[in-house]
Amino acid sequence: MARLYFEKSGIQTSLQDLGRAAFADLGIPLSGPMDESAFRLANHLMRRSPNEACIELYMGNVVLLFEASCQIVLTGAQVEMCSENRRYTTNQLFQIPAGGRLVIPQFIWGQWAYLAINGLFCTESILGSKSFYPGISIKTRFLDGDELLYKPQGTPVSQTFSTIKPRRPEKVPALEAFSAPSFELLSVSQREMLQNQVFTLSRTQNRMGIQLEEKIPHTLNELISSPVYPGTVQLTPSGTLIVLMKDAQVTGGYHRILQLPTASIAHLAQLRPGDTFCFKLP
């Protein structure tokens, strides 16, 4: 057992696995990684269980100290890291020596990254998950000076295979989406707007949801609360669109007009405020 020390913790650094999928009836959100594709890739590269916990980093600016030698990989956002005067990139497996310092600067592209180790992070599992969430886990995020226990594996993962290139950003990505219950209540022109409009991410966003700049004016009646999920696109009375993300509540009173699959949620999570995209419906 060894200690990972957060010399500089960053903004929203937390621990995430695939979340708590069976507790919506208790009002407990799913949680889990904002970019599930990158999370799964980190565990795949380390030959670990797909649900093994990773450190989730937001926008970088993190410095970590490793008490024991450990093999690591970072996936998701594009970044150039530095350890012991050597530079490493996203999706590259490398060894941190005992007492080694890893500097992760601000990301070049993307918002979320996942640090997996050849070993295990040793922390409490609550309701079958190590994912941080307010009111459930002891911590909601790591702070400067925090420590995390880990157990490194002695046998390194082979690095003889080709490196997977980091995802390159598209200018205006088309995110797959499907119609949700209130989609049929929209007029033809409103549906066309959803399918043809280029949408812009606002600065109002967090792990619960992302608000879009463009609005869809409507006169739909108000609803009683109904189940919502990560990827549900809500339409507020003012016409604002909100895409629910991994820490979203389990019920909501706004109209549900679209639903994004996991891959689209992951892609959207990596876009920054001011970036644009469009919905791609069947």
C-alpha cells in the first residue's frame, strides 16, 4: 500500500467508476465518468476491470506525488504531461518512480481526463461504487494536500502495442440523439429547428448538466415530475435547453424532448463553453 499525494488538486478532481445504477428509486443519481468512452479506454489500456475506479480530472493544472513506483496512463482530454524531466502524452503508458512527481498542465483540448494505474485505488465503496457524489461519499472532490491510498501491481503492462492517438476535435460535431416523450408535442418548425440548428455550449455547466445558448420558444403546458437520465435534453418554460449529465437528478419537471446515448454524452462533455455542435436524429 502506498500514498498518492495531491500537491495541486485542480478544480474538480474526483474519483469515479461507472456509478450507482440501481438506486434511482432512492433519489441517488448515477454519477460516474463524464466521458465514459475515455474512462473505459483507461481501464482497457491498463488491462483492468471496466468498472475499476479512475481519477477524473477537469481541465488539468494538477500535480501528483507517488510514494511508490507505479505505471499509469491518462486518457480523454489532450495534454502533455511531465514527470522526472520526461514528457508524456494522452493514452501513453509510462512508469512513475517511487517519490516521482507528475505535472499535468492545462489541457490542450477537451475538459475531462482519466488517470488509471496498474493497480487499485484503495477507498471505500458506498452502494457498490467509489464515485464521489455530495451526500453519498465522504469527499466530493480532492483538495490540495489530500492523500489517496493505492496498491500498485508489480508486473508492468506491456507497451509493445501501438499508441492510440488522442481524439481530434471536430469543428461542429453531429451528436446522435433520439426523440424523447415530449418530442412529438413540438411543432414541425420546432422539430426542424432541433435538427438543423447549430447549438452553442454556455458557461452554465457542471457535472449535473450543460445549458445551451440557443432557445426553442414554445407554449407547451407544464408537466409533473417524471424520470430523467444522463443525456436527457430538457426544455424549460423559457425555451432554454439543458442537457443532463452524470450527476443529474433522477426526476425533473421540464419537458423531455431528446435523449443522448452514452457516446454522445461523452463527446459533449469534452466540448468547452463557446464550442458548437448539432443534434443528429434518425
